[in-house]
Amino acid sequence: MNYQELIDDAVDAARTHLGHGRVADYIPALACADPNAIGMALATVDGEVFQAGDADRPFSIQSISKLFTLALVLAEGGDALWRRVGREPSGNPFNSLVQLETEHGIPRNPFINAGAIVVTDRLLGLTGDAAEHVRRFLRSESENPNLATNAAIAASEAEHGHRNAALAHFIASHGNLDNDVDAVLAQYYEHCAIEASCRDLALAGRFLARHGVRADGERLLSRSEAKQINAVLLTCGTYDAAGEFAYRVGLPGKSGVGGGVLAIMPGRGAVCAWSPALDPAGNSVAAVAALDAFTTASGLSVF
Amino acid sequence: MNYQELIDDAVDAARTHLGHGRVADYIPALACADPNAIGMALATVDGEVFQAGDADRPFSIQSISKLFTLALVLAEGGDALWRRVGREPSGNPFNSLVQLETEHGIPRNPFINAGAIVVTDRLLGLTGDAAEHVRRFLRSESENPNLATNAAIAASEAEHGHRNAALAHFIASHGNLDNDVDAVLAQYYEHCAIEASCRDLALAGRFLARHGVRADGERLLSRSEAKQINAVLLTCGTYDAAGEFAYRVGLPGKSGVGGGVLAIMPGRGAVCAWSPALDPAGNSVAAVAALDAFTTASGLSVF
Amino acid sequence: MNYQELIDDAVDAARTHLGHGRVADYIPALACADPNAIGMALATVDGEVFQAGDADRPFSIQSISKLFTLALVLAEGGDALWRRVGREPSGNPFNSLVQLETEHGIPRNPFINAGAIVVTDRLLGLTGDAAEHVRRFLRSESENPNLATNAAIAASEAEHGHRNAALAHFIASHGNLDNDVDAVLAQYYEHCAIEASCRDLALAGRFLARHGVRADGERLLSRSEAKQINAVLLTCGTYDAAGEFAYRVGLPGKSGVGGGVLAIMPGRGAVCAWSPALDPAGNSVAAVAALDAFTTASGLSVF
Amino acid sequence: MNYQELIDDAVDAARTHLGHGRVADYIPALACADPNAIGMALATVDGEVFQAGDADRPFSIQSISKLFTLALVLAEGGDALWRRVGREPSGNPFNSLVQLETEHGIPRNPFINAGAIVVTDRLLGLTGDAAEHVRRFLRSESENPNLATNAAIAASEAEHGHRNAALAHFIASHGNLDNDVDAVLAQYYEHCAIEASCRDLALAGRFLARHGVRADGERLLSRSEAKQINAVLLTCGTYDAAGEFAYRVGLPGKSGVGGGVLAIMPGRGAVCAWSPALDPAGNSVAAVAALDAFTTASGLSVF
């Protein structure tokens, strides 16, 4: 595989989609992202990195952090998490309260906001500082010691976070939060507001392609746990458009409203694309287009 | 890979699950299935077949037929189908009317009952006889000329089919059926009541492992269409437990309340397991256990 | 009370609303109703009748028939009905399937379509001919022997009745229909397609103002049953706008998409207004305005 | 009418229901209410008071306070409230989030918790202290200067109030709260935790029977506004059992989980019954039975 050529071509193909979609504007700090930025990076299981476009430019990782909180909880606390959060697609917009009500405060999966709040609560309980654990993991895997949370974005999220507060209180009313609601939300906003580049995230996602083994050779997750995260990514990782993403890209992946999408090629590597403008489901128009072009040309879909 | 040993071991492992779950009993003809039957067959892309247990015993394929109606509609009519049915997980029990109402008669995906009724309507419109088209395809791929519909089961389904009739009339009220409601339902019951063995289905499913190419070398679907069906199978193929199936088995698959589960190994082959007793989600307890054992031992999950 | 002056004034006030709203057009036979027609009639418990406007012109009574089927079922079969249908407002559009699903085929109340189908099934079971029973009752109370079903409208309803067929099959799937689905629907369309005038309906509704006693002095319902029907009318009689109707008019009432609204003044009489153009909730704009003007001027609201 | 005899008999009849139902126990302070207490008081429009049983014993008025916050908001701010809260029955348990989501943060009516939070927010905005305004009104109408909030209950409600916090944040996320979430909730808990007796509440409810005129002859609400509150009480005042209450009692009424029920007899007076044990819908078993017996014997239902 000529990965460099593949991602160069993918970024070129995706550039034609720039100008479509809308940058997330529910908080001012995200609204000023450059809609014409586009980057892509691929890290192989052996540590090679290929980049195209704005692959070194940091962006707000937002919901992509949910992949890492989930992995860290499974690493620290094991299967007990699955009594508190499900593994099924939600079939509803990502911030829906309806299913949470009918299913008694057990979120459908760890990648909708409600589920990620429970995962954050668990990581906070296991470690005492959920966001710092995520940052430390990302810095280590990406070898980027400067990777950090943008405090202004975290504060802005908290200020505009009535819907997440509603979710957290609702979950708490069902007895499914161990820590104080405000403490959990603070941690949640802090890990969502981490800034990282495509390169950072491709490197950090490699452990899922390596069946649970970190860059330094240490095993974070069992082979079975890594496979399970990939399965949940494929069925639930891209909001209400998981079917569409599986259909077009055919890889386990996680998107964020900052415009990033991190996808896993089991046994091969991880690939991250980024461009800020989003489709109505909340996924980056050009980043998904880049990944689509990449798997179509390479045949590297899992299907 | 020693496929024979792998499926022998998988069936042995799954036998420990016999006695759990319940045979579908909503119609008498299904209720009398033998709960201790278990079979498994694997057909490689090259045409080799491996079998274990009751792999030659025909059973009611039920919803597994939805995989074939979808493939035949895409082959005959192309992408136009996707304006009438979605590709997202439903996040609800397979016979739910709720989403159909909020989404104006467009079923969430082709594998819930509502979606399969629309697919059947389309196949009927394209060919004039949907069930006969499915039978002909299955006979040809499996080289089993005796494969047929069990008319008693089809009649019994129709008699107890108020819920499907409700779905069909509801879809029709939104203008999303071309043919007469009763004619579509008759075809639907007829293809669900086809009887086939694990061997038959593993052979018939190979075209999806062969990226769209039939046993005789003829292309039924484009590479992209075959990939797309695999993606929809993975996210939506096992009722409300698609996440669980992806998590445990990690292959695109389609189950039926007759107890069969057909799974696709892209590029390698198709594997079918069968045992009549079902879990609460409607999937065979022992067949899923057999597939779980198989992918765990072989590492052949797509993740 | 000078009833004649009150209803003359009410009709005059309501005429200013002509031109607003839309005539029901889901079937051709209803779509041709005259949007400028308006009539009102009041019948006292003592048998006096006051009329204004087009009070003698017959119109399609549609859902107003549900009031009479309910009364006749309670008269014939008593309280057993309430095991099969509830008495609570639905809080959802009148033809919703959602609550029916979550509440296992027990419709919320007898005035949503689903509930009226169950009531019709019960009346059919008790009498052998539900629609003929309604017609006979209406003819007798109104002393109008010509009152009849419009067969063309009944046939047209049946032809466009996929949604009601979906409801009926869904109810049947929960075991809550005694008779054949098609037979029940035929009776349902037949009593909905009865044509009567404001005068006919005001006279026919008097038994509820007379606490259950018919025009000829015979008791149809106990005092308690009559009170109960009035209560269900007030909370559920005008589709999803029962609160609005109670708030504006303040009388128990039942509306139909033919544009009629029949309201009960307990202890005093019944008043019916009619004008074909409907608001988005399915209630006649001008008929509700006429009743609003009438209760505001007369102070005859129950509140 | 011999009111004294009627309420004596009603309380006697209701005593047979003591021992049924469950005292609210979601907070400790409510759980210790005496399940065998029962009281009833009736205040006529002319100021006569009749009492039976524990009619002078104060209890936690809870949701009955919603009647008074609504009246005070309409008195201070008029119709503008109805842009922020609806007037239709909810058809769902009183604390449901579902409708709030589908209807974009506009609660269905002022008597479900979500609606009462919006009303409290409005009263806080109009007056600067919502709970004090309610207390002052109740003290004045009941001539009971000792009437006060139980601070321990208010604190306990706040502590166990995750579900109300979820509702308030959700409403705020839709821009339908003017004041700070915590400030609104504090006021809400404070007026719910007011303690008053049946006598106090019957006297305080008289203004609705007097078409808006207070005890001192001052007009609080227009005749039309008073009628409107009565209409909303009848259709929405008793949680998910408004139809049942209308059917059995036939008066506009408001219940609270402290076991009180206040009902209005337009033009005649107000009657309050109390007994702590609740039915599954949250209404007092014995208090509703007492009101049922009272209207059945007196014929004073509005129907």
C-alpha cells in the first residue's frame, strides 16, 4: 500500500466538499474554526506516519475523547462498566432524553452524551481525575507533550451546557452516577475540550489497531476488549449516522463536533481526518469524504 | 485455517447452551421445532464446504430471507430503494411502529419488518414474483433444487400476521407501497417461510464474501453494493441486538426466528449456524454462541 | 335565557371566522363541502329547539358518531368496555400509534380513532349491526326518519383508510378485537359517514343533558354513566385540543372533521354548531368560535 | 344543601379506604405522614366553612401550590405566560421528559412539574420572590397567619431533586427559563413545601368559585381567567389521572403528593380533602374517595 499517495488523493478528493456543511456554533470558541482547513494523518501499527494537508494543526477533539475515556475505564475497571451503560445503537439524535427515560437511566451506548457522562463518572471514580488521565494517555501515545485542554472552550461548554446538565441530573435521578453531578460535568467538558492534531489522534488510536497494545508495547486492553471497542465504534461511533458511516467508509470510527474523525483499520493502523464544517448529523462533511475516498481507493474497509 | 476443526469445536462449545432460550411459538408450525437441534456450515469463496451437526437439516429461514430480497432489489433496481428505506439501526424492537410514525413511513433499515415489507414491495414491482425470485436464487447458489417454501407456515404467518398487516397499512398510508397491501404481505410470508439448511445458506451467502460475485462467476452486485450490504448487516442484521452481535461475533450477519444465523467473512466465505431456541431479542442462543466461539478461536472477526 | 338571541349573535360573531381554516380533503367527498356554510341549533331538555344559519343542512357527522357508539355500548354492555379502552386524554394527535404500542393495544380513550374502533367492535358484538343501531338512535331522538349514511363517503373512507386499517390490525395483534378487522372497519366507516343537521344532533345529544334519559322518557344510561360520558367528552372529545376547547368553550363536546361540534349543557340542553373549515387540530374554526361566543355571552360554561 | 352532613358522610365513606395506597416516601420528611389521617373542609362563596375529621391539621401541600402560582402569574403578568407553557393534558406520567423534548421545551401544561417550573420562573421574574407571594396569598385568604414553609422538607426535596433539576436544565437549554436554574428550583421547592390544612386550602381556593374575586372582595383574576384555570384544572390537575378524576368526581381539582386534593365548585365554593396514602398515579386514595362520595351524594359535579 502506498499510504502517502492514498491520503494525498483522499484529501484532494475531499477538498471539493469544502464549502458544504456548517461549523459548530453552539459555543463561540468553536464557531471561529476555519471551515477551509482540512487535514489527514495515518499511523501504521509499526509506527510509520503519513500526513496530508493540515495534519499538524490542533483542533478541539470533542466527542473523539469518548473513545479514550471508554478504553481507559475498561483498562482500569473492566467489564463492570457494562452494567451501567449499554452497547446498542441509539437510533436517535445523540442528545436524546427519550431512550434514557424509557430505559431507566441506562444510556444506550458509551458514545452518546449520556453514555459518555456515565463513562466519565466511572473514570473519575477509578482515577480521581478523568481528564488528566485522558491527556496523559494522548501525550504518551502521540509523543506530543504540549497536548492540552483549551480552558476557554471547556468553560464555554459548561456555560452553554444545560442539556448535558439535564442528562447528568436525569442519570443521577436513576442512581447511575457515583460522583457529584457538577464534578462529573466539569471533567466531561475538560476532556472534550482537549486539542490535538490529526497526527496526534492517529498515533493515539493505534492501540485499537494493535488489538489493545500501546505504543510502548504494554498491553492496555485484552484482544477481546479491543475488538469490542471497535465493534461499538462501528455501530455507535458517529451519532445517528453510524449506518451511513459503515456504509460509506466501512471502518470503526469516532467523530467529534470539532470536525475530527478517527477511524481504525484493525491490524493495520489508525487514520484521522479533520475539517470543521459538519453535516446535519454532526459529522464533518469533508473528513468523512476523505475517509470514504481512502477506503474506496484502498479497499481497506472491514467489509 | 483448519475450518473443519474450528466449526466442530464451535458446535461442541455451543451445545452447552442447548436448553437455554425459547423456540418461537407465535405460530404453531414454528413451535414444534426441535430445541436440541444444532448445525453449522461454512462455505469458502472457493466453493469448499465444511459442516458440523445438523447442517443438512432444513429449517424455516424467516428473516434471513431479508438479506436475499435486499440483494435482489439492489441487483434489479439499484440505489432507488434507498429513497424508500433507511440504513440506520432502529434502536427499538424489530416490530416497532414508533419510529415509522415519527419518520413518516420510511422504515429505518431493510432488516426490520417494516423495511423488509418495503423491500418485498419493490421486488414484487420489479419482478412480478418476489418469493419465487428468492427461491430461484437460493436453489441456484446452493445447488439444491428441492429448496422450497413451506406453505403451511406461510399460511399460518398470514393468519397471525396482524402486526405485519398494521405495518404494511401504515406504510401504505404514507404512500410508500406500490402494490396492494395483501399482495405484498402474501409475498413476504412466502419468502420468510422458505426452508433451507445451514449448508444451503452458507453457499447462498458466499456472494457477499465474494464482493458481489455469484457461484457461477456472474456479478450480481457491484463491489460497492456488496460492501454496503455487509455494512447494513453489521449495524442492523440482528434485530435490537446488533451491537451485542458485533461485540461478540464481529461479523456482518442476519438472524431469523427460525433459529438460523448467517454470517459473512468478507473475502473468505460465509458461515451459517442454526439452533431453534431464541434469546429475548429473537436471536438463536446456541447459533450465536457457535459463531462467537468460531470467531474467538479463529480471530476471523472483522475487528 | 333568550336562547334564540344568543345563538343568532353567536353565529354572527362566528361568521367573521369564515375564510379561515381548511375543509378536510383527505377524501374527495368531504373536500367539496361549502366552506362558507355555518349553522347552529340548540335543543333544551324540555324539547324546545332554537336555530340559526344552516341549521337544517345535513353534513357528515364523522367523529361525532363516536359519542353515540359509546353511549349505546354502555347502554347495552355496561362497564365491561372500560377493560378494553381507557378514559384518559391521549396528549397526542388523534391517530397516533405510539401510545397504542406502549400501552399494549388498549387505546387511551373512546374518542381517538383507535378507541372508537374498539367501541365499534364491541357494539357490533353486542348488536350485530353497529351503524344501523346508531342510525336508529339518531332518527328516533331527532324525529328525522330520513337521516342516513352517505354510502359514497363510507366507501371513499374505506378506500383511503390505510391508517385506520393499521390501527385495527395493531389492536387485533394485541387480542383487543372480537370481530374480523374488515367487518369492524366497514361498520366504523358506515357510522362515521352518517349525515345529520345541527338540529338533528342537538336533539340527539339531549339525553346527556337529561342525565341519561331519552326524548321519550326512557332511561338509556344511569345518571352516573351520563355524567361519565360528559367527563370523557370534556377531557378527550376534541382531539389534541381538549384543553383548548375546555378553556375557550367550557362544555363537554365532540367534534368531527365534517365540521360539526356537539356540546352538552348538563341539565339544560345540547347545542350543535357546524362549519366545514377546520383548524390544524381538526376542529371547525367557525363552529368552535360560535360555541365560544355562546358560552361567553351566556355564562353557560360548566366552569 | 346540608354541607355538614354531606362532608361528614363523605369522610365516613372514605375511611373504608384507609389502609390502601402508599404514603409518598421519596423523601424522609414526607414518609412519616400518618396514613390514617383524613380530613375534609368546604368553604362556600359566602365564607361559611364546614369541616370533618382532621380538617385543621397542616400537611405538605406540594403540587397544590401550582394552582396558586398559576393564578398569581396570570394576575401579575396576564396571558403572556401561555407562550411559554401549554394548556393540554400531557397523556404521560407527570414527570416525563419525552414530550418536553418533542415539543422543544414548552411544557404541556402548568400542572406537570416542567410546567410548574416555568410558572415559578415567571412568578420569580414578576415579583422577585415566588414562594413568599404564594405564602402571603394563602395566609390572607385563609386568615391563618401561621401558615409557613417547612424548611426541612424544602431542603430534602432539593437534595433528592435530580429529576426536577433535569427538567429545569432541559427547559433552560431551550431558552425557556429567565432566571438561574438553581434560583428557580429553590423557589419551586419552597412553595411546594408550604404546610396548610384542609380548612386553609378550602378558604384559599374560594376565589376560583367566586370567578376570580378574593375574600376581601378584590378581583384577582377576570371572570374569563378564573374560568380558564378551572378548565385547566379539570383536564390537567390530577397528573396522569385527570380523566379518571373528571369521571369519578367531576370537579376541577388539584392534587399533591402530600395527600391533599383541592376541588372547585364554580359559583358555590371550594372543598379540600386530605389523607396521605396515594394511588399509583400520585393522588390520595381516601381524599379522592371522599370527593367522589361527596359529588355523588350531592349531585354537585359540573356534569
